[in-house]
Amino acid sequence: MYELTVRSAFEAAHFIDGYDGKCSRLHGHNWIIEAVVRGEALDNLGMLIDFKIIKAELNKILDEFDHRFLNELGNFSAENPTAENLARQVFQKLAVSEIFSGSTKLYAVKVFESPNSCVTYYE
Ligand SMILES: [Zn+2]
């Protein structure tokens, strides 16, 4: 089994509605997102999936969040833009990409809200 991790980032503001503390106030993060892909079958070059292909797919998804006020996006009309919800949303969008086939699948999405705080979502 091989495991690939691709890291990308975007910047966006949010607040956590109903939170008792500073995070209830509008603030921003430099969000770091990692996509973790697992699979067994390498192509004839010896690659699982080219890193740049995963990164391009991930960036397409992150584009809609970049330099946005996350609470105002339709994605978060029914739930808070927490790192947890963001990780699940990115996972569910990326998992259905046609870059994955056979045993090669998206395994997890990690969202770092800060260098020391990370959520991992997988199914
Ligand atoms: Zn925050």
C-alpha cells in the first residue's frame, strides 16, 4: 500500500456561531489542507497518481473558499465553518474526482486551522 500526501493552502475568514469564546468573533486563518491518497497499483512510471494532478484537483475545490468569508458561503448556510465541517466538505468533493480509480482512493483530508491544530476526516 502506498500513501501520498499533498498539501495546499488558502486564506479565509470565519466565526463560530454560538461558540463561547474568542472564536465567536470574526477572524481569519491561513488554512492548510492536506489530501491523503492511498492505493496499491502503480502506473508504468512507478507512480500512484502524479502529485501535481492531486494538487490541481484539490486546488479547484479550495478555490471556492479562498479569500472568502466562509460563513456567507452556501456551503455553510446550515452548519458552522469549523475545521471539522470544512474537512468533511473538501473530502466529499474531492473523493468523487475522476482522478481516483480502482484501489486508488482518497483516504483522508486534513485541515490545519493553525500549525498546531489539525482535524482529520475520513470515511
Ligand atoms: Zn477560527
